[in-house]
Amino acid sequence: MLKQGFLVLSICFLSACNGDGTSSSSSTTVSTSKNTVDESTLTLKQLVGKKLFFDANLSEPAGQSCASCHDPDFGFSDPDQIMSTSQGVHLDRFGDRNTPTAAYAAFSPDFHYDEIEGLFVGGQFVDGRASTLKEQAKGPFLNILEMANPDKATVVSKVANSSYATLFQQIYGFNAFSNIETAYDNIADAIADFEKTSFFSPFTSKYDAYLAGKATLNEIELLGLKVFEDEKKGNCAACHPSQPSNGVPPLFTDFTYDNLGVPRNENNQFLNLPEHFNKNGRNHKDLGLGGTTHVNNSAEYGKFKVPTLRNIALTAPYMHNGVFKTLREVVEFYNTRDIDLKWGIPEVADNVNREELGNLKLTDEEMNALVIFMTTLTDGYN
Ligand code: HEC
Ligand code: HEC
């Protein structure tokens, strides 16, 4: 958790951003109930980003888009709630990690080390290995377990032959497709711009309405909120902040990294992949932040980025390896990790947080209230 200080957020909050970073004055309401984007509210670049994000022709073979795993109807996460991790466009391949939401990801600051706190903060992917949304967007197209294109040229050629190729040229120039590196960079640029729109971060949950004084929480939801925030109860807000900060509604993450001691997931399909996809086989252990090339430090092994809890009721399964199927199970884990042997040993035993969780002594009613409170974080409340 962050002990002090605020995150500097450099995205255009609650409004569309023009390409130059200024805010557009036009209305940006997005019909989240049907989860469709009102294209008239988008800048040209965001519109191209939208076409790219939903284009299932951009995998090899065709069939998988970014939205296949980050479906707006499922909190911008994988609609498949049975499998722990996501299936690639090749149906016999699975990634090693549970798909996180792409919603509110735009609020993660660029990856950095906070000297005052002595902590790594921000970035994209659950281990922070991409610093920005743009860097992140370059990954999935070429990931052999995901969209599986052999190279950048293949992706660029598909975009050059798409129905929106001329729109792409309107933004990036007539020669937009002639240099593969630049074109690939700009594909990621347009996607990142779309991910910064209010379509991804609508702030329309019941809890937002409650904070704005436009809805009331019932008794059990209020109890859940209290348990969530109380340092002597759930203490959840220590890492998943629940109050506005610097004029931004709560994001339910402070974008820091922690090892909760989450157990291994024996059902993770990645463990069964052949050696050329998974060199360690069933001994695979996910080192998280500490295992990335840019951090590469055993003091950070097992740490994963604190995820937002917005739309959490829609994004099962839970944790980086998808080991928990329900929110109730997550809460029980926080409550009894250190006193109930059934949880087994952590996937990574180093650096486990022993101070803020593990034996919370919550009653059954308090755990139930926590789960119900988290369901008030789903967008699209009327
Ligand atoms: C096969 C499923 C799949 C596809 C397709 C996919 N993703 Fe993801 N996405 C994931 C997984 C799994 C992760 C987490 C991986 C990790 O941290 O190593 C992730 C992480 C992300 C994140 C970071 C979220 C965070 O909190 O750090 C963003 C943003 C994102 N994806 C956007 C995209 C975009 C844009 C595309 C298309 C170019 C895309 N994804 C395609 C599964 C997918
Ligand atoms: C010390 C910081 C910390 C505290 C305190 C904390 N969390 Fe978390 N939470 C995390 C981290 C880090 C993860 C991701 C861990 C992983 O994937 O291995 C996480 C994951 C989750 C998830 C799964 C999210 C997803 O998308 O898979 C839920 C739900 C959750 N926390 C709820 C809570 C609740 C409820 C509490 C209070 C009882 C709480 N957390 C307290 C850091 C914290």
C-alpha cells in the first residue's frame, strides 16, 4: 500500500481527449447500459482505436480481437468465467495469467519507482512490464498464446487492408503504412487513445451515485463499506482506496504491488502446455513484478499490481492465476489465510504480506456484507 502522497493522473478525466491532450467540449455520454460506444462522441483517432480494439481480423488466424478477452459486457474482462486463464486464437493455447479488466487502466500512472515510499508503482500488465497503455497494446497481437501474429508486418498489412485504413491515413498521413515500425507504433497509439475515453471509465456505479448523493446504500451495503474501510476490520481500502482523491473518484487501487500469498492454481491450463510454450511445465511459478526484466529482483518476487475492484462482480475468476471462483472465496482467503490450512502454500513464498491480511477475524455477516458492497461497484447503475 501507499502510505502517503497522491498519484498524479495525467489523463483527461471524465471527458474525451483530443489528440493534443485537450478536452473536447462535446458531450461524451456513452450508453453503458447497452455497452455500445456512441461514435459521434469520439475523436477520429479514438474512432480508429475503437475499430482496432474490436477487429477480430487482427489475429492469426482471424477470430480474436482485444474485445474477445476484454468484453465491455463483462467489465472489460474475459467472458469465459470457467477457465482460469484465457484461451488464445489457437484453441489449444492458454496464457499464464487471468485476464484483468482493461477498464480504468488508463488511470495507472506510468511505471516508476517511488523513492519516498520505496515502492514500485503503476504501469500496465499485472507485473507492470509495460510502462504505458501504448506499450501494452503492442503485446497481444504478437503473443503466441493470444492473437499469435508472426510479426508486426502481418498486423500492419491487415490494418492497411481494413475498412478503416483510410481513416488511419487521415490521422497518420498518406504514407502511414509504408514504415512497419511507425505504423505498428501508431496502431498502439490509437488503441491507447480509445482506452482513455469514458467508455472504459464511466464511473456510473451505484457507489458513485452514493458518493454524489444521488443514491443511498442499504444497511448491508453500508456495513460492507464500513468493514472495507475500517483498519481493524477488512482494511481493504489500505490498498484499494474507496474515497475520491484529488478530485478523481476512487479507483479502488493505489497501483502498488504486493504478494498476498495467493495459492498455486493447479487448474491453470498453462501448466499443461508443451515445453515450447511453457519451459517449466507444471513447475511453472509466476514471479510477478520481481521476475520482469526491468525489475529482476528477488525482493519483488510474487508481487502483483493491486487491481481495481470496479466491476469486480463481473470479472470472475479472481487473482493473477484465477485460483478463486467467487468473491466470497476471495474474502474468506483474506480472512483466514493464516489460520486455515485448506489454502495451502503460496505460489511464491517470498515477500508474503503478513501484516495487512491473513487473520482478519471477520464474522460471517461481515464477510457477506463485504461481498455485497463490492457488487455496488458495477457500472451502469440507473
Ligand atoms: C487472449 C486474451 C487476450 C487478448 C486477445 C488481449 N488481452 Fe489484454 N490482457 C490479457 C491478459 C491475460 C492480461 C494480463 C497479462 C499479464 O499481466 O501478463 C491482459 C492485460 C491487458 C491490459 C493491462 C491491464 C492492467 O491492469 O494492467 C490492458 C490495458 C489490455 N490487456 C488491453 C488489451 C488490448 C488493447 C488488446 C488488443 C491489442 C488485448 N488486451 C488483447 C488477455 C488478453
Ligand atoms: C496489502 C494490499 C491489499 C489489501 C489490504 C487488500 N488487497 Fe485485495 N488485492 C491486492 C492485490 C495485490 C491483489 C492481486 C493479487 C494477485 O493477483 O496475486 C488483490 C486482489 C483482490 C481481488 C481480486 C481482483 C481481481 O481482479 O482478480 C479482490 C476481489 C480483492 N483484492 C478484494 C479485497 C478485499 C475485499 C480486501 C479487504 C478484505 C482486500 N482486497 C485487501 C492487494 C490488497
